[in-house]
Amino acid sequence: MPNRTRYFRIQSANPSSLYSPGVTVEIVITPGIPRHTVVGLAQGAVKESLDRIRAALGAAGYTFPRGAITVNLAPADTRKDGSAFDLPIALGILAADGQMRTDALQQAAWLIMGELTLDARVQPVEGVMPAILDARKEGVSNVILPRGNMPEASAFPGMHVGAVRCLKEAVDILEGAQAIQPITNLTQAPLPTTAPDFAIVIGQEACVRTLALAAAGSHNVLLTGPPGCGKTLMARCMEGILPSWSRSLALEATCLHSLRRPGMALLERRPFRRPHHSVSTAGLLGGGTPLRPGEVSLAHGGVLFLDELPEFHPGALEGLREPMEEGKVTLSRANGVEEYPSNFQLVAAMNPCPCGFADSPDRRCSCTDRRRKMYRARISGPLLDRIDMHIPVGRVDPARHIDRDPVSSSAWAQRVDRASTRLVEEPPVIDQTEEQVLIKTVASLGVSMRTVASIRRIAKTVAAFEEADRVQRDHMAEAIRIGGHSRLI
Ligand SMILES: [Zn+2]
């Protein structure tokens, strides 16, 4: 073995970082006392990587070099966690030690990520999609990834991706023994949605129309009604009518999913997340070590459905205010903060009281006044004020509605999509007369300025839904009816 200091450098990425994941892995092998260090704010799994690499190199038939090995992960001021640095560190050690040819690595820029097992297999890692996105911006077009991360790479036509199962395959690619092909544009037919169809909803025409309006204009919705009235069913049907989205928004949203779960293909449609009410505050808003996005970010560009709203942890509900106001969440981490986009549409459902039958014509509420008040107080005023549409849902006798011709989700979806496009491309205008009607009506309702702004937005959505260029009298009336309630449930 050469009695001199050896050095090599490889590009990798931080698996928990959304915006600037790029990390340079530097390896220095110096003769002398065996001593192995990883520097550059390495945490948990990263610190242990050299132990895994020692076993993996042995298993793949390579030698773990003698001497002192120092691994530096730059930039030094960001925390590195997770096991994605195993593969680049292992390849860097082989390259520095002269155990593999490095022409390919020196001629072009490569992004390399992957976790190693003790028997030298390569396991999928989180954060691959934001890493490729960032690397592509930096002009990198060659990537080596775990085979299990191929779905993320498929979103990047033109990139040369080596999806490997073991360390040896990665070495073969870098030594030119195995060629890699650029990704071709894979256009798959979208998978059918698993959402129930609005056609099976009986006798709730007004609610269904309001939900379709909400989907078109991305308005926040709260459905309130007794158990068994179909709130949950109707909310779930919304998944099937959400408007189409742009590729750039799909990419942004999938990057957030990629930070949570390896092997995520580009999302084909807007996400519809429905966390259970027992979800932790970190699970809903994001957090943990390593830092991971929460449900509010996984719902970015789509819907966050919270069924049984008052049952959620009060801290979690309060935490919804920031993303609902700003479209992002700010999470603190050991050295600073990380922001994740979380621009979602809130769809929530609740009973009017703990027993569920307050204000119900056919059954008596068995709750005390105090219990009812406490239940409603679990949802704070500021949160309620950020909900644009409060929809009361009554129970329906199915026998009375048997003759109705229901509208299917696919018919609603087309209308929602057209309206959503119109709202972006040529939003309907509100003229002076209708503005006067709005001001006069809301003055008598005594609602907040936020509510007035919300009614204006709903009115434009109604007009777009009716394919009108300007908000007409009946559009404004419908918007005031839907959005102009006193905001007290
Ligand atoms: Zn009750």
C-alpha cells in the first residue's frame, strides 16, 4: 500500500434537505494509526457509516484501507443525517485508495446516494427527488442511486441514471464496465382514483355543488352534521374531482413525499391526505430527527382532510394557522430552521356536539350545555375564521330521493377543471354594482374583513363555474349564502 496521503471527492446529497441538499463528500486516507472520523455536522446514522462500509467492502471483495480515514461532509454548517452517504463514502474510499478506476468520476459530475448493508447491497434512501432536482440545476447529469429509488429518477427525462442493487454494480458503472442509459420520457396512464363517486351520494345536491365549488377555487371547507349524514363520504369523494395540476407543482409536491418515503414516483394527481385524529403534532406539521415533512406538507397542492376535527390535538390544530395563512411551515432543527411548502386546501368534518345530534330535527341531543360549549371551543376562532365555507349537512331519507339522477364524479371533475383553469387564466371580474351588494349585505352580517375577502373569492369561483366573465347577481348571492354565515357553529 502506498505510504502517502490519498484524497478523493464525490458529490452526494443530504436526504432531509429540500432546498439545498448538495453535499460534497471528501475522503482523506493518511498513513499511520488507524483512526476513522466523519466531520461536518454528521449525526446518528452518518457517524456509524464507516462501520457499515468496512463490512460492505469486505463482503464485496475489496479491502478496507489501513491508516487513518477522515471523511468530511461539506458544507460544514448543515446537519447531515440518514444513511444516504454510505455509498458515496465507500466509492470515495475505493477511489482514493486506488482500488477502482476514477476516469468517469473525474471526467463528469456525478450525484451518488445510497445506504449500504453489511453484505454490500444498496438500499433505497429518502430525499432522492429534491437531490436530483438540485443536481440538475447545477449541471449534473449522471446519477448513481439504489434500484429502489428508480421511480423518483424516472421523473427526470435525459438524466443518466445507474440504479444499482449492490456496491459492485456501482463500481462497474463508474469503471465503464456497465453502460447507463438516459431516462426516456415515461408517460404512464394515471392510475384510477380510489375515491368514492359522487353518484352514490343521495339527496345532498346542495352540499355536493358547494364541495365542487370548493374544489374549483381551493376554498377551505368545514362540514358539520350528525353521524351518518354522509360528511365523510362526501369529503372523500372530493379526491376524485380535484383539478389537474402543472408538472412543476407535481414535482414540488413529490419532492416533499420523497423526503418521507423512498421510491415515490411523480404524483400523477393532487394529493388527498387524511391523517387520523390521533396523529401527533409532529406527524401533522412536520418535525422529528432527522427532520421530516408532516401531513400539511404531504398535502401541498392538494387536500388535507381532517375528519372529526375537534378530536385532533389542540396544539396540532393551532399549528395549522401558519400553513393556512402562509402556505408553508417553519420547523426548527438543531442548527436553524427549515421551511417546507404546505399550501393545501383544508376539508374538515365534525359533529355539532359530542353526541352528534344538536340542531337535529329527528333526535334529541343528550349533551349538557357545558359539554357542547367545551366541544366547540376546541376549534379556535382564528382557525374557524380561516375556513371559507361552513356547510351544514342534514340527514337524508334515501327513500325520498330515489328518482333523482345523480351527477357522477367525472362530470363534476370536468366542470371543476374548466372553472379552475378559468380562475387562473381569465378570472371573472366583480363590477361596482355587485361590490355594493356585497358591502351592504356583509355590513348587516357583521363579519370580518377576512370573510369579506373570502366571499369575493367564492363569488369569482361561482362565476367561473358558470362560465361567466363577470360575477352576476345570483353568483354573488350564492357566495354570500355559502361564505357569509356568522362563523359560529
Ligand atoms: Zn349532543
